[in-house]
Amino acid sequence: MIMRLFAICPRIRNDSGRIVASTAWRLRLLFLGTVYRQVVIDPAKEKVSIRSRYLWLIRSQRVVRFSQIQAVTFGYVDESPVAMLPIAGDSFDWFSVGLRLYDDSEVHLFSFIGEGAFVNNGELPDWMHKKWDWYSWKLYQPDIVGSQEKESRVFVDILSKMIGASMVPPRN
């Protein structure tokens, strides 16, 4: 089951043909309002405006023209301890979305973070990790995941179409 409750994703909305994405309210609450980012994609003016605020005082603003953008970057990292060990467990997804410019620099826009799906890195087969439903004598694995993968892909698709750029993995 996919649930938005188990993901921290930016708020994305359509504002008169412009796409406005801003820092998730849960993240702002967690950091007591010390971090905030707003990204506005304006196809009419062919620009991406990025406004950031750190520690309530440090503000920055950047405007990137569509003509400067080479590609939209889309990356994934599993940040769970399970990823490094030969055991089974849930992943912790961290999707990142950004822009690659023609001068080979990259601009990070947002991260989409949340509870991932079951991953088996161990020696035992998957069925050994499943639970029995004693009423119907069937195996079942209730796995609740966050909406971070779906929301990040939708955001990347919107960016790619509006800007007219392809999607590539980020450089690390």
C-alpha cells in the first residue's frame, strides 16, 4: 500500500500555468522553520526561479533560464542500514531531483524521502520473511511504502516536459 503519510515530499501545485514546489510542511516543522525552498517553473517566461532561506536570515535567490538547462537529473539512494548488510528489511528511499546546466554544474531542487519497500539482501528466500495468514492458509506480506517514488517521478516528468529537457542521473 502506498501512503503519503510515510513520505516527506515537497508540496507541488499548479498556479496559473506555473508549477510551484515548496519545502514539505513536516520538514519545516521538524527544523522549526530554519529551512525553506520554493521553486517556480514558469513556461511563459521560460525560467526556473529558486528561492531558499536558511536559519531564518540567510536568503538566496537564483534564476535559471530554460536555455541554460541541459537535462533534469533524477537520482535514487537507499539510505537504510539494510542496504549495506546482507539481511532483509525495508529500504529507506531518497530520491533527488535537480537540473544539469550546460556549464556542467548541477542545481539541486528537492529530495523526496520516505519508507521504501521490502528488500531481501540476505541468504534466505523471500518466502521465509513473509507472514502466515492462518485464516486462509496463505502467505502475505503487508508492506506499507511512502509515496516518494511516485511523486518524484511525476515532478521529474512535469519538469522535463515544461523545460523540454531529457532526464539523466546526477553526477556524484
